[in-house]
Amino acid sequence: MADLHNQEPPVRGATRKKHRVHWSERETWALIRLWEDNLEELRAQKHNGNVYGSIAAQLTAAGIPRTKAQVHSKIENLGQTFR
């Protein structure tokens, strides 16, 4: 019988998967409009974290709660899909 007291506990978060976020068509179009509104700023800066954060805040204010990372990921995916 194995000694359960000498086993190390699993590392927290080591196997945690990132949950995919589903974007509805309405949410995607809202993002595209905000992306268009901020396109010059996105192209002008090398680091765009603050722009993605601003877009996320505008989406949240419109009832579409998204994080800066989710916005960045979706914009990258849309850019790859429609190039």
C-alpha cells in the first residue's frame, strides 16, 4: 500500500487550462468597430497593451465583458483569418 503522507501535493495551476471565450457575431462586430476606431493608434505604437485595455473597457461598458488579453487574442485571430 502506498504511503499517502509522503506524496507531494500537485502544483497549483500547473494543469489549469485557459478557457476559450466565445464571441457572438454581435460582439465580434462591436470589437471590429472599436478596432477600426483605434487602428491609427495601434499602428503608431510598438506596445499596444494600453490600446487593447481601452478597447476592453469600452466593450465592458457596452455590456460585453472582455479582458485586454481576450481583445488582443481576438484581434490577432481576426487579422490572421482575413489576411
